[in-house]
Amino acid sequence: MIAPFRIAIGVISEGDYLFVRINTDGGVSGWGEATPTTMITGDTQTINAAAAGALAKLMLGKDPLDIEGRVTEMSQFMAFNSSVRSAFDVALYDVAARAAGLPLYAFLGGRKRSLSTDMTIGLNDPETMAKQALEFKQSGAPAIKVKLGTTADEDVQRINCIREAIGGELPLRLDANQGWDFPTAVNVLRRLESSGIEYCEQPIAHWDFDGLRRLRERVSIPIMADESVFDHHDAFKLAAGGCCDYLNIKLAKSGGIHTALKINAVAEACGARCMLGCMMETRLALTAAAHLVSARPNIRYADLDGFFPLKEDPIAGGASWEGGTITLPDGPGIGAEVDPDFLEGCAHENVT
């Protein structure tokens, strides 16, 4: 269960998780996670369970170290369904890194870096949001992400209340989740230009690339694309078209690490930076994402606090979070797996 979390396009109150484990003939296993966010990725747990069985049969008996081959087969076999494809993709990378005896960040050609995440405030009345912002500041959060996307006056009031509560030194990051139309976005962002805003994420509809470009030309606050970018083709259109300053990569949107690396490469080639974001995932998926951030310096921001609203942590090992600081494990692979005691109470299917 999740404490109800409201954004502009809906409310998240339950987490539907599907875990994937790939076992190899060599005795190495890898883990991945599918966490559907229907309002964004369009899938559900029921859809993912059916898709997972089909993908498992597709991979059965094939070389798990041929990540390129396996990911290509998945993409050709199944369009969309990005979160379940991500589960298999991440499990493949976990297998490969474990087989190589390397932490995932090192397997990806990177090093262990100092990482931190912002802490996110869901949509609520201004006073409640200001109170939570102060709690985050006192816990040591390096930045606060604020969900907006209602009316101009309400959203400006939310930020003003938060600033009054926490002072001016802590950076704020905005996320409207497509909640504004173009005039409202211009109105809000111009009124908040002196409020210490690092960027605004997905201010308008995901399909309105031209609107993002025109908005970026009219305001000084940097613009980040999120729901607009699922893969490297989207990334190219957005970055080359001058539609945004940053791209938000999420493994559940991109279908996993393989495409996420392509998104970052496209962004870097176009002179744009990235953020690694998340859904309401467990520490399994978030640890994999943190490895990717560590391996690629062009990923400037991390928004990896998605497990904090969860009422139960089903993951053994993995990265640790303290006051916004993320510490990666040093063992091979992701360094995280699902707690065996938790798994005993879950439905499961073996494909052999």
C-alpha cells in the first residue's frame, strides 16, 4: 500500500508490483521490477503478468549475456508495455554484471559517485505542502520537488507558502505533470522566476512538442520533458528541436537500461542534460536507476524517492537513502533482490 499521492493527472494509492528473476544455466540470477503507472505508461499489473509470461517464453533457452539481442527481440515482439520490458531488461543487466563480478555502475563503464535525490511533495493545500517541505528540509534533503498543475493562482500560492516556510536557500523543482495549458504555464512560470526554481517538469501536454519549445522561449525557468520522452526517438525530436533543457529518463518508460543509455547519449550529443526519475517503485528498481546515474555524469539530477510512501519495504540489500543521500552497494550486479520471506506470500509463475 501507498500513502495517497496526488499529481495533476491522478491519484496513486496502491502499488501493483511484478518482480522478474532470470535464472541462468551457470547459476547466476538477475532481478528486475515492473511497476505500472497506468496514467502514464498505460499498463496494469494484470497486463504485465500476462506480458511477463510471454516474454519469459520468448527468452527461454537463449543467451542472457546478449543483451542487445534479447532487448531487440522484446521490442520486436511487443510494442509499448514499457514497464514489464524494463523488468526483463534490468534483470538481464543484473545477470551480466553479476557474471562479470562487477557492480552495475562499473559494468556500465562508470564509477561510484556521490549521489543525492530530491524529495517530492504531492499536490495538496498550500499549508500542508509547506509543512511537508519544512520536514524535508529538516531531514537534510538537498532539493525539494513540488507537484503542481492546477490553477495559476493556486500553484503560485503553493510555492509562496513553501518559500515562506523553508526560506530561500533550498532549490525547488516543479512538476506540473501536464496540468497546465500553454497560457497558464507562461503565467505561472513568469510569476515564479524569482523564486529559486531549478526547472519545471512537463508543464503542458506530452504531445505538444511545439508548445514546449515556445514556452522555453518565453520563460527563464529551464524546461524538462518527462511524459513526452519514452525512447531515444522522442529524445532526438525534443533535444534537436530546442523543446527542452533537460530530459527525464525513467526505466519504466524507456523499457529499461538499454534504451535509457540511448536517450542519454542523444541528449549529450544535442547539448542537453538528463535526470533519472522514477515511478512509485521499490528499492530494487530505484537501486538499478541509481547505478545508471552513477555511471553517466550527463545525468545531472536524480529524482529517486519513489519508495518513501510505501508502507512495506520488500527488498533485501540495495542502495540506502539517508537525508536525500544515496549510497550504492559495492557487490556484483544491482546488489538488490526481493526478500525471500516477502516472496513466500506472493503469487508466482515459473517458466521452464
